[in-house]
Amino acid sequence: MDVPGCAAVEIHKLSFAYPDGQVALRGIDLCVAPGERVGIVGPNGAGKSTLLLHLNGILQGEGTVGVDGLQVTRANLGRVRARVGIVFQNPDDQLFSPTVFDDVAYGPIYMGLSEAEVRQRVTQALQQINMEGYAIRVSHHLSLGEKKRVAIATVLAMNPEILVLDEPSAGLDPRGRRILIRLLERLPQTMLISTHDLRLVKELCPRTVVLDEGQVVADGPTGKLLADEALLLAHGLD
Amino acid sequence: MHSSSLDLYRAGASFWHRLDARVKLIITLAYVLTVSLMPVGAWPAYVLLFAFVLSLVVASELGVWVVLRRTLLALPFVLAALPLLVTTPGRVILSFSVGRWSLPFTSAGLERFLSIACKSWLSMQMAVLLTATTPLPDLWIALRALHFPGLLVATVGLMWRYLFVLADEAMRMLRAREARSAGGEGRNGGSVMWRARVTGSMAGSMFLRGYERSERIYNAMLARGYDGTVRSLPVKPVSATQRWVAALATGVLLVLLWLGQWMR
Amino acid sequence: MSQWSSPLYQGYIRPARAVGIPGHSVASGPSPMHIPDGFLSTPVALLMWVVAIVAVAYALRRVSRDLDERKVPLFGVLAAAIFAGQMLNFSVTGGTSGHLLGAAIACILVGPWAAVLALACVVGTQALLFQDGGLLALGANIVNMAVIGVSVAYAVHGAVRRLAGDQRWSTVVAGFAAGWTSIVVAALACALELAVSGTSPANVAVPAMGGIHMLIGIGEGLITVGAVALLYAARPDLLGARKGEAAGNRGILVGGLVLAIVLAVLSPLASSHPDGLEWVAEQRGFLDFARGSPYRLIPDYVFPGISNEAIATIVAGIVGLLIVFGIAMAVAASRRRRGSAQNP
């Protein structure tokens, strides 16, 4: 908590093994400053998704995880989850309410806000993703791109400090991708984006972290890392 | 692949559409109860009940054919009551002999069979009208407002939301099975046991994927602050006008019920 | 996209035709166990509603007490899986198809109380949205399929496992037995309800429903076995996880067995003495408006002649027509007003 450059996310020697014994993370160290945009890349099975799940306490391993000045512990989970918004890979898993309004209102409702505030947050979040008229729509009828944006709105409605996205552009057509990238560019939050889409990382994230077999193998400026072909090849990125 | 949902709801701006879902639900249930309480053979009452539901269909601007079409679909059920034609004692109007057995069609049996057919059909129309004019999310809210337990309503809501996703998976599996079922015309290979086993595996894998999906949904809920309780926004109370509508409709139904008793 | 061409409609209402398996004729549509409105007498229907409400309320209490909160999305998705699973079928012989209820699978996967909940949701939605089963009869349908089906499945499964021990083959036998018995006993209950309502005499309903469902039950049993086998292979932890709760569920275990035995004994009895049930139904005649007593003489109206009832019907028809016409005029007028308001 003392290192100034780590005020947003500070992970120290994080290790995690699943109940069946499979080791997913081996001593991860990560430091993210407020407002930074970091791309997290690596082959499948590297532990990217597992790492993300530690940021809001869904998984808890050995080592320390701090977000926005708070330690992620059992006692803090409510507050942590209000500060860290995770957008998962499959929007169908996150849009579980009858209508778009209900889904976006879910977070604010569970934060205990008044009805007026909840409605205001929903309107605001839908504006941020440019989908104002969609409140009464049923999520099943939406296209994949629209679902992904609504999933982001469900998290934005909680006004998080840190936004974490898992494969945001997966399955999108070029236009959907373009819309998504423009949306993410406009958002002020600190961002961690786990993805295979290297072009997205180049466009959005000045910094990249390469994960492989549960360890951080590279961490530096995007331009430099993604130009290093040997590195990319060695870790299944090209 | 994106399965289109079963679009039961037809949008509209009619008076009936704009009624609160709770009112519509109560009227529907009152109607079904009235129909059920009608005695056998009270034809004038059945006609009036038909007029009741038909008026509502007209008022909803849905188009009479839309409702009729959907009810005709479920009507084959009524065939289950066919045995009544021959088992109800009474005056025999027709008699068939099949081998040693004779099947006496009685007038009382005919009356009962037709009564059941009418009642089933009337109830179905009202139910179809309800679902065609009420978006489902409103219906779930109505259930919640009528004090159905939160857990139950949440379960129904989630079920409806993921029904199409899982139905998609089921269709894909069925299609994949079909693509691999290269039997000749009319002749299926493999024993019944084997085919049942394959279907069972499909069911099992669908349940399994559903289970794993539910774990991901749970994570998504946690990430947005879920704490084990089912919470939702408060529901607006029903306006006085709508209460009057509900009272009026129920009153009309009671009158019809009384008429029906009187007209036996 | 119209309702008729949607995959869900096709898959649910016309299972065989949608898939087009060669040599497979059209299945008869939704399960024969969903009773429509008009078939049950009102007292029977209302009694069944009371039973259904009590049972579901109790299941809700047990579920929120015993199971931790992560299960909430599980019930919904499980119910969806059961609903969608009922689309999966296979041809048994040329004309019929095996087709799933899912009580046994649900029960094996998440325990009896959650299964009651999930199946009640499925049956309720089928009635409300697909008219598969009536609304007044919904109570009875929930009791038959969600309560009786599940408790019998649980009881049989538990009993077989207890008797046969923990080997691989005992899970197969238990699964089949649970699936088969749940269907048959539920069908017997259905038949008895129809008989007590006077809709279908016991000596017709019991053998008919019982017989058909003994065949359908084979399909259910086999599909259950297939599903359990797959789950055993892929995620055995899901199946074994609930050894501990058996103690708390002894009530439903015993209850399910009792139900199965009672219904199994009662049905053939009722079947051979249909008059007994008619007598019972008659005694309630003073409460029962929906069922005309078969022993009372009913005036002959079938050939409309000069009878009061014919005239009354015609008058009712005219009145009805006038009402509908009036409403249609009102609607047309209000539309014109709305149209002119939008086009100033």
C-alpha cells in the first residue's frame, strides 16, 4: 500500500491452486497506477481469467491483493466489489435479469441506493454506452455486440474505480469491435483488459503484461513488447 | 447461432394492454374459476362467457384469429375426454358394436364431452389473451407484487431467461445427432436401449452445462454485489381506475355464474 | 419471426417433426400428464391447489434453509434445463417417442426440495404460457409432476441405493427405477383425480393412464440412466456431494415410498370398483357445480327443438354479439381519436 505507483491495483506474490490440485498462479506481482490501461495477454491456460477473479475476491489465494487502497479480504468484499467492476467473457452469463433495465439496475440495488438514485445510475450507464432507448428491451433479443455493451453498463452503473474486462472483443465483427474500442477509449477508469486481441491492446493499452503458466514473464510498454517477435512466439501469442 | 424467442407478446396500445399485469392476472384467474364452476350443459352461459373473452380480445386489438389459432393448437387434449361419450349413463342415442363389445353413445355423454371441450377452450383463450398482451417481465413483477415468494419469482425469471439459451443447445445437439443418423429410409439402426442412452447423454450434458453456467452466473451476481437475498425495486401501487376495472370484471363474472346456475 | 417457425415451438410442441428423424412420426404433442381445465371438478382442483401451495411453500423453506446462496441461479438454470430437456426425445417404436419429465434427474442432481421447486416452475410456466395444462388444474399438475413425481423418484432412488450398496451398477438401476416409478405413480395419481372428479371412470382412467405411462416410463428411466452415467463420468463430485443431507430428508424419503405404495394399491382397487369412487364423488355433489350428476335425468337438448334452453342459448348469442359489436365500435372510435391526435 505504500508504493505510490500501485494505488489502483497492488498484487504481491499471489499464488493459487484449484481444489483438484491444478496450480494456476505462481507468485504473481503486479502494480497498477490509477488511470492506467494495462493489457494482459498470454496463451490459453496461462491463468489470466483466474487472476482477474482474484481482483474482486471471487477467488482467494495466497499472497496479498489490494485494490484502490483496500485489501481484498472476506470482510471487505462488498466494498471491494463496488470499486472493481469485472466484465466477464460471456455476456449471456451476466445478463440474467428479465430486461436490460433490471440488469443494469442490479448493481445499484444491491449497493442499497434509493430508487431515484438507481434510476439515475441506469440512465447514466446507458448513456455512457450509447444505448439509451434499450432499457425495456429483453437481453435475449440483442446482438452479441449490444449484449457486450450492456454487460459493461451493468458494471458502470456501480461507478467503479477500476474496470476489468475478460476478452471484450471475442466474437465481435469488425464494426462491433470498432464500437467497443471507441467506448472503452472514452471511459475514465483504470482498466485491465485480458485478451487475445493484440490489435486492441495496441490501440487501447500503453502497457502490457504477458502471462504464461501462472507467472508474469514480461511487463512493459506495449509497443516494445509486441514488437518482440521472439517473445510473442515463445508464449503462444503469434 | 441465435435462437429467436417464442414471441408470445404482441405489443399494442389498447386499453387491455395498458392495464396493470396484476389486474389482468386476477381477471384471468377469476375467469378460469368461473368457467370451471359452470355446470355441465349451461350453454347460454357458455355463449356469454365466450362473448366476454371475445370482447376482451377485440378490445385488445390483437386480432381474433391470433388468439383462436393458438388455442386450436392445444385443443387435441380434449380428445382425452372421448371415453365420456360412452361411459356416462343416460339415454342412448347411438350404439356401435365392435366385436363382443357395444359402445353406447349417450346424450348425457355427448353433453358432458361438449361441455368439457367448451370449458377447456374458453379457459385457454383467456390464458392466451393474457400472455399475448403482457410482456413477461411485467408478469414476474406482478407475481412479486401479489406476494409470491421472492425466491420463486427469481427462479421463474432465470428459467425463462435461460430457456432459449438451453433450447438452442438442445437443438444443436439434436441436429448433430440427426447429421450422424445415416440410417436408410424408415429404418433406424441401433437398439432402443442405445438410442435412449444417447438421448440420456444429451440430457446429461445439457444439465451439466447448465450447472456450470449457473456457477458463472453466480460469479457475475457476486461481482455486482449479490449477498444471498433476493432484492428488487418497489412496485407501483395499482391505480383506483384499474381497481374498478378489476372489480367490474369480477362482478360481471359473478353474474354470469349465477345465471349459469339458474339456467341448468 | 412467427411463433410457429421458432425452434423452441418446433422443439417443444412438435418434437419429432422438427428434427425429422427418418421413420419417426409425429409425437402426440405435450405430455399426456398435463390435465387441461374442465377435466377436474372444482373441489378436486381447489384441494389440489391447496396441497400444491403447501408443498411448494415447504420446499422453498427447506431450500433457503439447507442450501447455500450460490444455488439460487442454479434452480433457475436447472428449471430451464428440464424445460429444454423435455424437447429431447427418441423414437421407441414407429409411432411413439420416449420423452422426458426430468423429476428423477433433477432430484439426483440437486436433491428433492430444489427439484420440487424447479419442476413446479416448469409446470407452471407450461400452463401459463403454452396452455399445456389448465390454470385451475395447475395445482393438480404441480402435485402430480413436481411433488409426487419428485418424492417418489427420490424415495425409490434412495431405497435402491441403500439396498444395493455403492457399486457402479446400482446407480444405473437406481436411476432407471427412479425415472420409471416417478412417471407411473404420477400417472396413477392423475387417473385417480380424474376418476374422483367424475370425468373418467376409474376402470378406464387407471388402466389407460397407468398402462401408457408404464411404457413412457421406460423411456424416462433409460434417459435418466444415460444422464446419470454421463454425470458420473464427467463430474462425479456433483453426484456424490449430497450424502450428508440424507438424514434431513428422511421425511420425504419415507413419504415418497408411502405415496408410491398407496397409489399403487389404491389404483387397481379403484379400477375394479369404479362405482366406489362415483359414490364418493356423488357425496360431494352438493359442493360440486361443475359436474352434472350422471344419475340425474338431463333434458334432451341435443336435437334443438322447441325447448327453453334452446331459446335461452339463442338469446344469449344475440346479447353476446351485441356486446362484442359494441366493444368493437368503441375500439374503432378510440383508434380514430388516437390516430387524429397523432396527426394534427
